[in-house]
Amino acid sequence: MMLNIKFKHSYLISILTSFVILCYFAYKGMIAYLIHKELYGSGVDVVITLRGIISLIMLFFIGLQIQFLKIKDLKSQKKILTGIFVVWTSIFFSTIIVSREEILFLIITFLTSVLMLLSLFSLRKQIKEERNTLTEKEIYLLQQLAKKK
């Protein structure tokens, strides 16, 4: 029994996960900045910079995924989803290695990876079904060819 998950749904979940991570690191970065400003006056710490960079990367990733939603070709979607699956899986494993105590990130990245994988299986099945059907243009051309003979 295979779940039929549309690729648009997996993009939306991935965007939501990216947004949660963006908000978390932006919040933590702002708090770290305010504390650093109170303690040392001015300047930026490495921790603040890294949290800001992670937030910007997630914002960029969200923008890319919104653009990927506009692509209609299923084979291209399969390649893109494979890449996004690799990204979420690598984030999951790097979170395991770096900080195991971040249970929330482990759960949401694992669930997003699994959803991407299920969406890839559904997309593969959909591509196979699409190969076996004719488009309206192909049907029209075959009808025109049949009329000539």
C-alpha cells in the first residue's frame, strides 16, 4: 500500500519546516545580539553571525521552493525533489551528529525527509502512468493522420 502524496504538498511541508527553522534561528540570533549588546556595548559575535546566516539560507531555500512549485514537468520535479530530499536528510544526520538534544529539529527534519521520499515514490509512479497515456495534441495528430489515409 503506497501513499499517493502530491509533490506540491511535500513542497508546502518543506517550506513550512524551513520557515520554522528560519524563525527559530532569527529569534535566537536577535536574543543573542541583544544580550551581546548589553554586555559588550557593540559588535557582533560569531554565534550571532552564524544564526543570521542560517536564517538567510532558510529564507533563500524558501524562495527557491516557491519557484520550484511553478515547474510543471514531472521529470524535473523528480530531480528537484531528490535534491531537496538529500538536503533534508543531510540536515537530519548533521543535527544528530552536532546536537542530539534538539529533538524538535530531529523530528521535523526526519518527517520532512520521509514525506519527500514518499512523494518521490508517488511521483515515480505518476511518471510511469504518464508515459502510457497520450496527450491531447498527440491524439489530434493521430486523428489527422488517420483521416489522410
